[in-house]
Amino acid sequence: MTKPRQVVLIITDTQRRDMVGIYGGTNVRTPALDGLGRQGVVFERAYCAQPVCGPSRSAMFTGLYPHSNGSWANSMPLAAGVKTLAQRLAPQGVHCGYIGKWHLDGSDYFGAGEAAEGWDPAYWYDMRNYLEELSPSDRERSRDANTSVVGDGISDTFTYAHRCSERAIKFLQKNRSSDFLLVVSYDEPHHPFLAPKRFFEEYRDFTLPDYPNLADSLADKPEHVQLWAKDARAWAESEDRAAKQRDLQLYLGCNTFVDQEIGRVLSAIDDQVPDAFVLYTSDHGDALGAHRLSSKGPAMYEEITGVPLLARWPEHIPEGIRCSQAISQIDLTPTILDAFGLEAFLDCQGKSWLKGLGDPAASHEGVAFMEFQRFEVDHDGFGGFQPIRAVTDSHLKLIVNLLTTDELYDLDLDPQEMTNLIDEPGYARRRNALHDRLLNWMNETRDPFRGYYWHYRPWRTDAGSPTWGYTGMTRQRQNEPGEKRQLDYKTGLEMIEAVRKK
């Protein structure tokens, strides 16, 4: 009898790489995730597609970059016709359960409380569903960071994380013999850092390592980063040192608490579906003072775009692998489809990792692309519209900040990204080659913001003169199976080649 195909994807919110112990660097305690990492692959250079909650998740679940799937800022829904993993798997007989933060329905932070198409409504549990279980006073308590440390604090059962874990465990118990995809999407350790009081004590006197970029002068950073840093400093300077230390203590305590909750789900996986393919990641990182910034937003620095990514699949993936090549979360959708024996759809912008996971010697492209448009359509602030495109090959990182100054960093020599090398002659050849890859990616993914202005940068002295026609290409969308073939504007007949001279 063929074993059922089963995939569990676990996601946290705002958890950068060094917030997971197996990545080293900060002495945080995350025993469950560390154990998962030892049993499979630790991706040391994984990146989100856009360092904002909604757009990052949109890429994970569609296999399309935010600029292609329509959800390129928080509170912006996926475009009509864009399918999520569940819409591709459910028709193939795969039971799809989603438990936790969704952030893709165009509603507010908490969601609409209704199951998205393809996901089983019996298990759907977004943050609005959680809030509707609470009294009005408890709703307010659930949004206040002081709740965790005032008086006796809160119980495990009060938290969103615990309730998500409970539902995930029940799903695993009930569906152990079925083909399924289960997503467990925690809001933690995101603010307001809710966790039982005992988790904060061990971080009472914790301090971050003395990373050099905490004292970055910002002299060679773009204007929008300097403005953001100025705003962050103004906020920080209005708080006393004890308050700042408390926030770090709460964040790290909640970080360890969500690890406990993940551990409960991992134990259930071991008991109920030990052969399941387990993936863990986070939607983006947090600056935590790096380059004098706070939170996440329009910057491509490692602390913000770099994410933890772990994978375990008994009999398919060897244990104890550490992968140092750049890899993107855009690959999650085709990888999960591949795990179910399904090919990626024609316009999928990621690639499956499975061959590389099963064979560490197999080649991988080793490049990750990132983008930014705006933080949230509801907010006037957070820098407003900041169009950014970036690429890294694990050694260099090129960042094109369309409205401000571009950046180039040598990650081998300068992992803290302190020295902007964009005008350094010795890097021109490698910089330009990376830039060409970035421009080609924008064209291939039909980036609606693409155009000559990304090409003709002040440092790109070999670019010639801009032209209105730019590449002169037409790039129509490929068709989904069962969908009518798109028509050629020139002839009115079905198109033959989606990419062609205009």
C-alpha cells in the first residue's frame, strides 16, 4: 500500500535567522526548532520575497512574486484568478487545512474570519476567529504587551499560539491516513508578544551581541533609510532604557514560547504522521536596531529579508545538511506541489528544491530576488511608495532603490553590510552581471513596474541611452489548464508564443 503524501508547513511572524538557536549568534533558546534542523536541512541563506507580512505570504502560497500576484502591500488581496496552493491541491484529492494567520484576503490585520477557497472551513482559524472567542475586555488584553507581565500574566491557553497548536494536533490525529497539506501559521513572536510570564524571566538581562551595524553611521546609505533611521531613533529616544530592554525581553520570551508550541505540533507529527514532509520558516525578520532601524520595511538588509528555513523528510532528505546557497521562499509552492507528485503551473516563478534536498551534491541556481513597493495600503507613512528590487547570489547583494541611492554589499567580506560598494570600480563587472540578472528577472516575471529606469542607473556607464521602447518585447501571461488561450492583439488569433517582439 502506498504511503499517503503529507506536508506540514509551519510559519512564524517576525523571526529572523539568529532568533533560532541552530543558526547561532544570540544564545536564544529554541530547542524544538533546533531539533528539527538537526534532522534535515538548515538553509543558511534563505530570503523572503518582500519583507512585509502579506506580500511575503502571498509569494509563499502562490509561487508568484508580490508584483505578479497583486498582493504587494498589506491589506491588498490577491488578484483575481491567482490561485493558492490549496486551490491547486484540493482538486487533486489533497485535504488542505489552514490554521493561523492568513493576511491575504485584503481585510485588516486579523483577517475576515472566513476560509479561503480550497482550505477546509472546519479547520480554518485566523486571528479574527480567535478574537471572536474573547470577551471585549480580553480582546483588548490580547493586544496589549503589558498583559503578559502584569500580575500573574496569562495562561498558555489564553494565547493564539496555543489555540492554533491545539487545532493542528487534532487535524493530525484525524487525518493521519490521508493525503494532506497542513499549514500552521503563528502570529508569534510578533508584537504584542503574548506569552506566559515564565518565558520572560530567562531574558531579563539579555542583550544582543555587539553587532557593528548597530552603530552604522549611515553615511553611504540611501536617503529613505536615513529618514527611517531618524524616525526610529526619535521613537527610541522617547523611551527609557528599561522600556527598550523590556521590549527585547518580551520579544525573546515570546520567541521561546512559540518554539514550545511548535514543539507540541512536532511531537504530534512524530506520533501520528512520522513520514510527513515538514517545513518551517518565518515571513520576514526584524532590524532590532541594525543600521539604526526598527521592525521591517523598505530595506533589503540581512536582518530584515533573511529568514530561517528548515526542512525534514525522512527517507527523502539526509540529516545534518547545512545549505549555504541563496534560496527564496518563492520556491515553497513548486516544492510542495512536487512533494505531491504534481508539476508546477506554467507561470510559476519558483522552482522545486526536492532534487537538491535529496541530493546535497545537486546543483541549485543559488540566487534570490527580493522586492518592495509599500508597507501597507492603509497607511500613509512607513516611507510611502518605495520601489525596490534586489538580488543576491550569497556573495554579493545588489539593491536598486528606484527613488534614492542604490547599494551593493560584499556579504563574504562585509556580512554586516556596512560599506556600500555601488560605485567601487573593482566590483563593476560582478555588479553589472548581477544587475543584468535582476533586469532579466523583472522581464521574465512580467513585473508591472519594469521599465528603462531600472536599467539606466548612474553607475551603469555601459548602458547607453534610454529608449521609450526599451526591450521592445510583449510578454503575455501563459494559460492555466482548462483556460482559453489568450489572443494576439495584432491578429486576434490565439497567441503562439507568449514572449515575442512587439
